[in-house]
Amino acid sequence: MATGDRVDPYAAFNFSIELDGVPAAGFSEVSGLDSETDIVEYRTGDLENRVTKLPGLKKYPNIVLKRGFTKDRALWEWRKGVMDGRTERKSGSIVLYNEAREVALRWNFTDGWPSKWQGPALNAKNNEVAIETLEIAHERLELAA
């Protein structure tokens, strides 16, 4: 006999993006919510045939955002500032909502800047939405509830 409340996983489609606390345009896909720590192998003289593995540098891959291409040029202008030597760093959040549209999880990143912008692939043979991609390099990622 089961006891306790049922806990279902969150749906991956119900999310939003904030930059410096302001809701950003709607995105259809987010990836790169990862963190990794380098492994430093260290061998002391008193350990025979064995290494000790120590944590090294923390690394965070770029956050990749994809959305339908619109006339909104804000993301392009942010990227253009970097290309022109005026890098503007922003902090932001990727917010995941539950079925009641309440905040379930929040990934906060700091000191982000657009390292890559990619325009849509155009093809007259199909009728897919034109997608633009923005990669945000950042220095820290934290998961908050």
C-alpha cells in the first residue's frame, strides 16, 4: 500500500527566460544547463600504483537559447555590442514552471554575455519556422528552488 503524496516530474516545455530580472522573449528550446569539475590526478610517494583524484576547476558550458526569428532585434544588438568591443554582461535565469504555472525550479547564471548568435537556416522547400540561436557564455550556474 502506497503512502505519501505523488510527486510527478516536471514537464520540459513550460519555462521562461529572464535577463537582469526582466522577462526575455519566448524561447522554444534551452540547453547547456550543465556544470563540470576537472579532475586533477595527484600521486604521492607513499601510495604505490595509485593516484588521488582531486577536484580542479569548475566549468560551465554555454547556455544555448533557440526561438522563432522575429523583428525583435534585442538579442542581435546585445551580440553586436560584443562584436564591437562593448561587452555587456548580464545575469539571468531559466525558470521552469509546474502545471499550475508556479515557479518550480530556477537556474541562475551570472556574468553572461552572448558569445555566438546564429541566424535561421533558410530553405524554400519547407515551411518550418525560421529559428535564431544565441549562446551565452557565463561564469556560474546555480539551481534554486
